[in-house]
Amino acid sequence: MSTSYRAAVGTSVPHATIVVDHFHVVQLANKMLSTVRRRTTATLRSRRGRATDSEWRTRCRLLPNREDLAEKQLRRCGTP
């Protein structure tokens, strides 16, 4: 949830319970993962990332839904 939205709700309806849905929590986590990956790649390699970089492969393993992965992909990721 954005800071400005949280502040607006807190100001206009101070006793309200703030609820965040699963989709937006996962979306925020994915955005943060991409931000950290880009920053790390830029720091370590002094360039934009490439598909052959280990950071990119790790990202590709973290982002898909578990139910969308094939059995071979689950084993490769270390998931039983």
C-alpha cells in the first residue's frame, strides 16, 4: 500500500482498519525484488542485466506461481 494512500485513509477515517489484498502485497514484493536485482546488477557489473546473469535466473525462479511450474522446474528450484 502506498504511503500517501495510508496517510489519507488515516486522516479521513482514523478508526478504520486498513486491509491490503493478497494481489497487491505480491505485486509490491515483485517490484521490490526487481528493484534490488537491478541495483545489484548495476553495482556488481556496471551495466544493465542480461538473461545469462545469475540474478535474472533467480528472478525467473521466484516470480512464477508454484502451480504453473512443471515438475522438472520444481525439482531444479529445490521444491519437493
